[in-house]
Amino acid sequence: MRFWDSSAVVPLLVEQDASSRAAAWATADSAMAVWTLASVETVAALRRLVREGVLTEEAARLAESRLGEILRVCHVVTDVEPVKSLATRLLRLHPLRAFDALQLGAALHWAEGHPQGRTLHTLDSRLALAAQREGFLVPA
């Protein structure tokens, strides 16, 4: 099982430059773990693509439906209080945005504080660097 940041989930749902890379990650290990609010960030990304004219409304609705299917079968980290505590610590150590710190905090909580040998998928370079520094494997 691998932890997926929402930036890595989006290319599974809609065709993007990183879609083949994300598909390869999913093929290598289809068991996914995500933060409970990853769905919110993923829908926000899809809706931004609609506003930018990159994605049609119909394609966005289909992608949201596929997101729901993914979330029904993956492990969702829902323990908010320990994730908030971890995210606060991470913000002191790494140049992360708040939501990225929550994502990484959720990944650390999922890894039970032992990220060595665990994989985190992200397309966000700042989050990738912080995750590597915390001990996660972050495939390019």
C-alpha cells in the first residue's frame, strides 16, 4: 500500500502529462492510502481545470465519479487530531503550504511514524522534498 497525495490522484482521473506515470504507480501497487480531505483538494483541482477551459463539465463529473470509486476501495486516514499535530510540526521544519503539511502529516500517521520503506506519490516538488527528508520513498 502506498500513500497518494491528491496531486498524484488527479492524473488518474483526467488525461494529463503525468497520467502515464500515475497509471504506472497504480499498476505497481493498486492499494492506496489517502488523507480524508484529499477528495476536497482533488475536486478543487478538477473544478479549476473546468474554469480554465481545460476540462469540460461532463469530463469533470465523470472524473468526480471515478474519484468516488477510488475512495470507496482505498484506505482513508481520518484521524484529524494527530494529523493536525504532525502538520504543525512539519510547517516548522519544511516550506510547505498548510494543505501539503496535512497531507504529509496524514502520510506519517498512516506510516505510524516510520516512513522508511513506505512510498508517497506526489507531483508537488515541495511536498516530495519534505516527504523524502521525512524518510519516505518518493518516485520521480
